[in-house]
Amino acid sequence: MTAETAAIPAQVPAGSVPRTPRFIDVHILQTLPFSNVNRDDLGSPKTVTFGGSTRTRVSSQAWKRPTRLAVEESIGARAQRTRRLPLQVAHALGKRGWPADLAELAGVQVIRSTDSKLDLEKGTSRDEEHTVQNTASLLFLPDTAVQALADLAEKNREALEKALGTKAAQKPLLPKDAVHEVMRSRNGSIALFGRMLAEIPGAEVDGAVQVAHAFTTHSTSVQADFFTAVDDVDQWATDAGSAHMNTGEYSSGVFYRYATLDIRELAKNVSDTSTERELAESFITAFIGSLPSAKKNSTAPNSVPDLVHIVVRGDRPVSLAAAFEQPVKATSAGWAEPSRAALGTYAAKVGTLLGASGVLHSGHAGVDDAARDGLGPRVESFPALVAGAIAVAWSQNAGARA
């Protein structure tokens, strides 16, 4: 633990019974410039009406995906959300020298052999060599699952070859229990974000992470951008002008972002404390630094948070979204500074209402030079802030969480 992180005290009132760390709440204020990082079906920035005014919104799904990908890069273990598992298995077997028709049968059999409601749809997915039905629902599996299923097909190649081209190919040909074992497999990404797969017994995973939709702390309106594209090929004088014209829609503002990590749920999903701690640190770091990528090439909205506030709680997760139910009014300093002030003021009031016994640790880091009342001690950097929270959440006194 660094001197910076050691300076952040665990805020347990004198004489109270220490609680076990249960939740890590992450509150972020982030200013996005002219951008559209999350579009609706018409291409406009997503919105929400809150406190009687229209705000720009970024869906939790849009922010979770770049966060998940950053976590997977950090821990070196990827998961894939896909309906093309049969095609992937067929492709893997094709690389091993299997004939295309036999590889395609094996790909379909990894679903058919589950002998469950997990089904194949009528549509197909294809690559250069294979055409295979997709699964009817998205699967979320470790990226090692494809090779594991291909290995299983190898062990049962004789049965697949006998059934190829016959009615027997419509029946399960791979051992169900072995297929289920692969479908139940998980890694750190799945442990954090969870998996809905009720068709396979034991495959469903309750995620340890909850992520809220981000929204602006103030009212916003859509801003239109008329643009043109010029044809680079030389034009005759009578043909001069734009080769393409269109209008894009954007907005800008200060967003409140919130996520909470359930330490007890994470402990259920992984096998050891060191992995819990690594995943928690990777998630919080990724959530702070991630950004949805829509329209990034034309807006480059690569900002960093103005303020991050992290709380380790022993009672329940607490969102501070209501701090902005009354939209912040812009001042000569813009929206960012009054948004930071509103968050600190509301956090202090909530802390008084709930009492301090549930808060085991609190701190913040941001662009302000001075500490913000209600947000715990100030540290100099986001890495120090994350390290301090992780140290308290996985302290020696935090052993039994079940």
C-alpha cells in the first residue's frame, strides 16, 4: 500500500461494530464534448426525462461493453458473446483438416447435444468454407470454449461420421454432460458481468457488477451538424460541388456515471481471494477509463472523468443520481464545477441520513485542488484512489463474506 492510499482512513465510527465490506460504489462525473457516443434507432443521441427536463443518456450496455473488453485485456482472458458458436466450432475443425460437411455437422451437434431448449434458428451464418445455423439466443462463453468443443468432437468423430447424411444426424450425437461442462465454464469476465443461460443447468451466473445508465446532470438539446463530402477525383467545372450531404445529431454535457460491485457475489463466482481482488481492481480501473466508441472518428470525445468518488460499504449500494434530479444550472464556470459541488452536497446529506456505520471507506480524486465535502479524503490520482478502496475491501478483516 502506498503512502497515498494509506492516508485514506476506513470511516468506521468509534465504538461501532465493524461491518464486512460488501459493496464498492463508483461515482463518476465526466464531461463529454460535442459527440454522440450512444445513438438511438434514428441516429440521435439517446435521452431520458429526469426531473422534468430532457437529458442526454448513455445506456449501461454501451458503457459496459468497452469496460468489459478493457477488463479482458487487463486479465488476459477473453469471453465472447455470440450466436455463431456452431460456425466457430466448424471453422476450428476445418483448420484441423475435417471435411466441411462433417465439421458443419459437429458445429450443429454442440447445440443439439445439449438436449435442452437451447435451439438453432432457421437463418445461417457462413465463412469462406462453412454454412451453419446460428443459435436462437446469444451465448456468453470463455473464448477457450470453441477449442474445448472441437476437442470433444474429435473424441466422437466416429459417431459423427456414421451419422453424416442420415436421419441420425438430427439426434444428439455428443455426450450431453461433456457439452454441458463446457457451457458451464466461466472466466473472470463472466464472473463480473454474469450470464443468462437458463437452458443449461448450472450455467447461469449472477453478475457481480451493476451499471446504471449515464445521464447529463443538466438539461440538454440535440445539436444538428450539416456536413458534406467532396469527391477527390478531378471534376469538370460544371460538376463542381459536394459528392455527399447529410446531417448528424450530437450533444455535449457533464454525465453522472454509477456502478457498484457486489463483493460477496464476486466471491461466489470465482475460486480464490487473489482472483477476486484482481477482477475488482481491473473492473473499477476499466470503468473509470472506458468510453463508448460511436462516432469516435468524427468527434474524438476522448475526455477523462472530472471527478471519481469511491465508497466501500458494508450495508447496501447507494446511487447518488438524485443529486441531479434538479438539473444543474450553468454558471460562468460551465456545468462541471456546479455538478461536482452538487454531488458533494448530496453525498453529505445522504451520509447523514443513513449514518456512517455502513461506510467503511470513502475517497475521491479529480480536477479540483481542494477536497470536496461529503466525498471523503482527496487523493492525487485515480490509481491511488482505486488501490485504497481495494486495500480496504480485501483487508485481513474482510475474510468471511458468504
